[in-house]
Amino acid sequence: MAMQTIYTDQAPSRDEVGALQGATIIEFGTDWCGHCQAAQPHLERAFAAHPQLRHLKIEDGPGRLLGRSFRVKLWPTLIFMRDGEEVERLVRPVTAEPIREAMDRVDG
């Protein structure tokens, strides 16, 4: 899979996310969020080293059940999962390096 570029409002259920096998990155945010926009070049650089990782780019906000189930408060929030379990999370990353390091750990 490649990095997703558009936030989708079609979020899977928490049970569906929990059933995913392998490494998955869930990115919560919105297209209009300045912090989310600023993080995109860093995500692109990190995904360049991990193009095989599953990336779910989920639009978040009030009433969005998946984001609430992960207790997302700030955007972007990146949830790094392996076999349906959260391994790590980053909130508002400002460089590619911590994203790439987390990807290394979840993909290893």
C-alpha cells in the first residue's frame, strides 16, 4: 500500500481495525487542519522508506466513533498498530524522523 493523501469520512469500525493483520498506521485529522497539512511532507518522507505499510487516513471530529475509541484529542494523531493492537502513537509530529522510527518498530 502507499500513503493515502485524502482523509476519508468512511471509517472502519473498531472491531474491523482490531482484526487487521500486520502493520497499520492510522492517521486521524482533517484536510483543513493546519497541523495536519504541515505534517504531510514528513509523512511522505517516512512512507518513502515503508511503502508497504497499510495507511488509514481517517477524518476525525465530534461524533466520529473511531477517533473517540482511540481517545484522539489533537490532530494529526498517528496510531501505529501491529495485528490490531496499538504499539505506539505520535501526536502532531513536526519532523519525519520520529514517524520513520515508529514505522521501523511497528514493521519489524
